[in-house]
Amino acid sequence: MLISTDRLLGVELKGSDESVGSIHDLMFDDETWVVRHIVVDTGHWLPGRQTLLPPAVLVDTDWRAGIANVPLTRQQVKDGPSVETERPVSRQKEMELYQHYDVPYYWGPAGASLVGGAYMPMPLAAGLLPMSEQPTQEGERIHLRSVNEVKGYYIRGTDDYVGHVEEMIIEVSNWSVQQLVVDTRNWLPGKKVLINRDQITAISWEEATVTVSMSRDQITNAPAYAPSISTA
């Protein structure tokens, strides 16, 4: 099922005892374009703290109603590893996170389980390779980035800049980013177009740009974004 990030953000996460918060952000891998972590705003019950959850823990989701169930108690979430969501997440922190919630490492063999395999493994997106099992070495480039951070990045085509990233379209069956929704209002007032993930050639965090292998004319003539029930 394809869902826009604007629809995903704000979804309530209902725990096994009480609500544990809502989806505040998504952390995705900028090499594979797969969401690896959900950033949870815990609200008033755990003030001043945001925490990470693996997407694999979400069950019985009702995206249209804005609700997703997680088989976790508030205490389990509170006892989870502390992570500074404003900074890149190290592999060591990811290992602690996945061990705490007893879900498979996404960088290990597909279908591999940890201690008890409490949840079903999150399937790898088709055609994408699992990452190395080795912890991230100091100085190694971190590939996990924030969806909220990328929103607003300029789109650089092969011959000109055309618009900016408005949101992303996610296939929630495997949490892969399928398309970017690009607002071209600086050139075509009010028009939003879709750019497929395979057209993206680079992201520059320093310049806040996404480079695509399309010309200005190709971008402005790309399919218009018309939200449907599945991408609302």
C-alpha cells in the first residue's frame, strides 16, 4: 500500500496498555531508500523525549483512521535505549534498539531472528541488499536521514533547479520510498509532480539538494500528483 509521508506523520501508536505516542518523523537509508526507524513523539507521558521504534513492531495498522497498534507497553518503550534523534544514529545504537525490541537486524540475512523472534521479520525491499553486519566504524559515513529534514530540499535537474521536495510516497509493505512529490510552484504555480526513486542520483546535505537524472522539461512534464485513497 502506498502512503504519503504527510499521512504517516501524526499516526497514533497504540500500545498494549496505553498510547505510546505518535509518529513524528521517519529515518531512512539514503543509499537504499528504505525507512529504518520510526521517530516517536511520546507526548505528555514521557515529556522531553523522542524515541525510535523499528517499523517491524507495527501491527494491525489502519492508516486511513490514523492508528497503528504496537504490542508494547509504555514501560517497554520507556526502557528502550536512549537515542538523540537530532544526530545520526550509530550502528551500535541500532543494535541496542533491535535487541531491546527483539526484532531482526535489517542489515543481517533476510528472515534472521534474534532472541525469540517476537515479531515477524520486516521484509527487505525488492532488489535492495542488506547492509553489512559490522558495527559502523568511527568516521564512516552515516546513511540514515530524516524525512522531515529532506522536506524542502531543492530539486536539481540536469540543466536547472526545478521545485523542492514536498513529501515522499512510501510502500508500507516493506517501507521503501517509491517516489518524491515535488512542488514546482516556482515554475508552475500549484502543480506537484511525481519523481520515481530510480531517477535520483545524489543527495547533498550540505547544499540541501536532491539531484535527479531529468531535465527541467522532463520534471515539469512528469505525472501530476493527485492523492488517492492509498496515498492521501
